[in-house]
Amino acid sequence: MKNLRKRATSLKKDKRGFTLIELIIVIAIIGILSAIAIPSVNGYLNNAKTKADQATCTSMVTASLTVIALNEGKFVEATFDTKIPELDTQITGITAVSGSTSKYTFDGVTPKLGGQYILDVTNVTGSAAGTIAVGVDMDSDNTIDGPSFSNKF
């Protein structure tokens, strides 16, 4: 019994917490790890948003080419009302960019990176061949300066 009491007393004395230095070291290590990890995670997120916008542009070009095909080689903005399955979004229409005869913005969908989608259709007269491009306008100057996709028709 005497040994048991002695042993219980010694266990109580040996029980200690962490020192202030140990806690500061652990916090410093966590800070260093988070300083390394956070920029990497942000890079992965931006890369994912860019790829999503690129895929959206591709889908929008395909939908726009369908509109051109249905209208005998002409792009008619009034007929543009389509659902893009990959987006699960209804594009309700397009709006002509003021001062331009070939640029439009999409109504009902916005890029993951921010800004707006721009549709640029060139040489669309009768049966003449043309180029169609959809891209992200990140700074609202009506030019494609983000992810984009183009195709000839």
C-alpha cells in the first residue's frame, strides 16, 4: 500500500502541460505550412475556373454554330435561345455590344472568373465563310482577354 501511494504521488508530480516555447514552435510550424499551402490551393482553384470557362466557351461556340446552321449561314440574334446541358443554364438571349456589328454578350450566364462572355462573329454574310469566337471579357472593355474558343464555319 505504501508503494502504491508513493507511485500515485510521483505520477501526479510528473504530469505537466506544454511549455510556452513548445506552443510557439507549433504555431510557427502551422503558420509556415499554411503560407506554403494557401497559394497552391488558390492556384488550383483559378486553374479549375479557367478550365470551366474554357469548356463553357466551347459549348457556346457549338450552340452558336447551330444557330448559324439553322439560319442559312447567318447569325440571327433573335433566334438564340438555347440550353447548354453542360452548364445546366438557360441562355435567354444575347445583346449586341454597342458600337460593334459583330460582338454580342450572353444573357443568363456569367464566367467563373468574373466579367462577361463575349461572342465575336466575323464575315457572316450569306454563305460566306466566317469565324466565331466566344471568350471571357474580364475587364468589361468588350474584348476577349480571358479563356476563349473559336471555330470556322
